[in-house]
Amino acid sequence: MKRRQFLSAAGITAGTVIAGAATAAAKSRPAEKRSQVYKCQKCNTIVEILVPGRPSLVHCGVPMELVEEQTAPAAENKHVPVIEKIDGGYKVKVGSSPHPMTDGHYIMWIDLIADGKTHRQHLKPGGMPEATFLIEAKEVAAREYCNLHGLWKDK
């Protein structure tokens, strides 16, 4: 019996073999943490961890890559979220000068983390790189995701 016929009879396909190898590679990574963002380097699918587990995220047959939160002084980078207290809540703007919002380069979403709870607003090309959250909180932080430059946080 030829190898391909044997594998087919056993219910094993090339995709199974590739995914198995990718899963083994994913298992060697550190454990996932809540709110981490991962991206598929082949198709750009993005996922966020809601319930942490063993590192097992595989997409398109390869382990997904962790998107690290980046920071920089707000005055030096147009990706850093800037939080402004307003009547009844908070406004988050991206950058000290407005970030581009074209089809090829835009902010995909803005998160406001208020007293440990995440509030998210998705944005679209052509809109403004800002979001308003009508909530009260004692402690706030923000992060945003640029389709070209990744995940940025304010602190």
C-alpha cells in the first residue's frame, strides 16, 4: 500500500499532519493570559483571549503570534491613546495629532479599561480616530489596535 493510500485509509490528511506540528509548536509557548491579542500571520485573523488556557492558538496551520502592547510618550507617537475626562464619561483619542483613517491604514478598535472592565468601540476607515465612553470609573486605561502597527496602550 502506498503512503498516501495508507494515510487516507487512516483518516489522516496533509492538513492534519501540518496542524499537529503547529499545535506541538504552540504548546511550547508560555500560557495565555486574559485580554492578550493574537494574530494569524497568514490571513490577519485576530483573536483576544477571554478565558486563558494552554497556548494552543493555531490558525491557517501555524501558531498565532502574540501581539505585544506597545507604549511610547503620547507626544512622540500617533498611536498612543490619550484619555480625556468629559461630562459623564471619557473620550479616548488616538495620538496627540489625529491618526490616519484610510482604507489601508486605520484604527480598528479602541478599548477603555475602567475599574477592571473592558469597554470597546470598533472604528471604520473614514471616521475619526476617537471613541466616547459614557461611564464613570475611578481607574481608567486605554488601548487601541492599528491595522498596520499593532496594539498600543496609554501607560
